Amino acid sequence: MNPKAALADIWRLAGMPPDALDSVALTGAEPVLPSTFALGTAAQATIAAAALAAAELHRLRTGKRQRVAVPMRDAAIEFRSERYLRIDGKPAPELWDKIAGLYRCGDGRWVRLHTNFPHHRDGVLKLLGCEHDRAAVRRALEGWKAEAFEDAAALAGLVVTATRSFAEWDAHGQGRAVAGLPVLSIERIGDAPPQPLPSAGDRPLAGVRVLDLTRVIAGPVCGRTLAVHGADVLLVTAAHLPQMGPLVIDNGRGKLSTFIDLREAAGRESLTGLLRDTDVFVQGFRPGAVKGNGFGPEEAAQARRGIVYVSLCAYGQDGPWAGRRGFDSLVQNANGMNHAEAEAAAAAQPKPLPCQAIDHASGYLMAFGAMAALARRATQGGSWHVRVSLAQTGHWIRGLGRIADGLACPDPDFEAVRDRLEELDSGFGRLTAVRHAAVMSETPPRWARPSVPLGTHPAAWPG
């Protein structure tokens, strides 16, 4: 599928005005990253969808149309933004734990472990009964069948997937469930009168308040994208929750950051107070998990009529894996993409994509859905629920088609992307980071706030 068709499909799925598509220019061609999957198309279409939605909100505010342009190469580089981050001129710390990755089990099949959070690492080691060492993990997994270990890990609340082919995933209950879902959904969950966008400010999302309760890549990219178009984004986390430091820095651009502990009554009360003055609530907990603290979509719509509630999960709201935890690297391993990439490369083991494409695409789709829902709120009223899952996004990327010579594409290193980098101050030192890929004629995207350490700000909206 070509990028313009991919963008048009997403745009129409969200019920956005078709004539706006005449205002976007998509340049460049595949391949731009070493992959047989159309990752440049996925990057260009999702980043363009979010930018075009911002332009549409600007039109609703001012009556003015503007041009939007997204070069494919620039979009693909932004899909790997965490790879190019430098702090005071030095590479960011390693993201991956030393035992994370691929292992062959006793039945000859492969599993991928995600152990970057301490509790996931410790749980895997306990399940295997071994020490924190790759050789020890390899020996322990020789006593397991891949799918049996996948199931045992899921039962223990851990994050592991067995490698599957497309045919195996398509026959799996979760693969069948995902195949029947759109790449995103926007559902009305409550009544409220139309709420025009704030009149103050000259940016598409000026005055729009966003609570960002997400971690790692996909959800934080959503908040980062809303911030680049002018929203006040308040990142909410807690001191006890594990984080991946370089991702906090890269995805924290444009955001405020506060600590709220939802295990405590005072924390829940604080979040409820913020929610009453919030426009967009973004969360990436497992389905139903945040509802246990009183902040599910229905509760949010009651507390704040007109809320736009954005949910991210790993495998979708339906199917036998709906409640499972997951990350991009695990989804692309389970859904056949790593197996297919390995076949194309004649590789001896599963081959991961050259970026966390599912995460990044999901983040831009979440931001796009949030802005499409804000447009509906402004014209129709109502409270809205936007849903995105990593598995649905992976299925969508697969549907974009394959690039015959994609693996021959050079892998762009730091020197190759220097033209796409900017330097800026932050609460962590001087950053070198990837600029936003979208170009807008009237409201150039920019992050007005620097990345800051978690918990820097009070739990309050700026005055």
C-alpha cells in the first residue's frame, strides 16, 4: 500500500473530513530502513495523520487551512529517536537488560524474554530457577517447550513470547481476534455539550490539557506528539514504578512531570482533582487495571464530561490474550514478523525489525485518535474513548505489504542522520535529539518545555 492510501484509510476510519487530505504532501520512497516491511510507509502515514489532525484542529480554531509535509526518511528516523539520543555528547545508557532477548528452547523453538524491568527480570529467573546470566538462562530453557514457557510466564505476570510464523499467528485465538479489529477505534462513552477548543494561543492544541499515565515508548510518544502541537502535557507516574531512563528523556520533551501514587487515597484524590480540568487522559495499563483505581473510561467520563480517554494495551480488548502484558519486541516476535524477516534474510534465528515500529506507530495513532476525538467533541459534543493496541498496529503494518529489496537498505547510523538532529537543554544535561518529522506551514511543531527528571513538578496544571 502506498503512503497516501495508508494515510487516507486511517483518516477516514476516524471520520475526519476527506478534503483535508488535499493539504498534505508525502515525499520519498521505500526502502528507508533495512527491513522487508514497509516501515517508512508506516512512519510517514502515522506521523502525517497526527500532524494533519493538528492542522484540522487549528482550522476549527481559526478558520485557516495550512499545508502539512512529511518526508518518509525523516519519519523513519523519528521512529528510531531513542537510538540517536545523546546526553552531553555521549550515547545514552543501554536500554536492554543483559538476559533480555532470544533463546532456543528444548523443543527447538525460540522464545524472546523482556527483562528490562527488575520485577520482570526477577520473575523470569525465579521461574527458571537460575542466576542472572545468559548462559544460565540458556541452559534452563533447554528444559522447556517454547509455548509452555510462554504460558507459564504469562500466568506469573511476566512478559515472554514464543516465535511464531504468520500462519501460526493467524491460526491462534489472539491472531484471529486481532484480525477482526480496526487499527484504532473511537467510541462515544458519554454525553456532553460541544466544547470548542480554547481560543487563546496560536498553536493547534494551545490550552488543551493532557494527563499522560504511560511508560516506555508508545504511550509516551503519544504525549510527546500532543506536546509538539502545543498541548499542556502532565506526565503522571510514581516513584516506585520502574522506568527506562533514556526513554524518559527522549519522550519527556514538551512535558511537565509529577509523582502521584495511586495506591494511596491521597494520590487518587489528587488525580481526580486534575481530571476534572483535563481534556485528554492517556493510559497504557492492562485492560481493566486502571479501572481498579477508579479511573476507567466510564468513571473518567462521569468525573469530567467531555473527556477524551485514550487506552493502549498490548494485544487488544478481545481474545484469549486480551489481559496479557506485552511490549513491541514481544508482539513482533509472536505475530510472525520476526519469523518472516528471518526467512527473507535466510537467518538462522528470528530477526527483529530495525526499530520499535509497532510502538512508535501506536504512539502516533493514539495522538491522532485523541485529536480526532477532540474535533468530534468540538463539533458534536460527547465524551470519547480511543483504543489502540500493539497487536492491532502490528497487523496494520503487516497489511502495508513487503519490500522486496528492503534488507539491502543501509542502516542509518548517527552520522547519517545528523541533519535531523537538534541540540537543546534539559534537566539531564545538553541533549542531542531527533527533530519532529512533520512540517506545518502555519504552526511549526516544537517542544516548548525541556525534558525533566520524573516528579519535577507539583500535581497541578500551570496557571
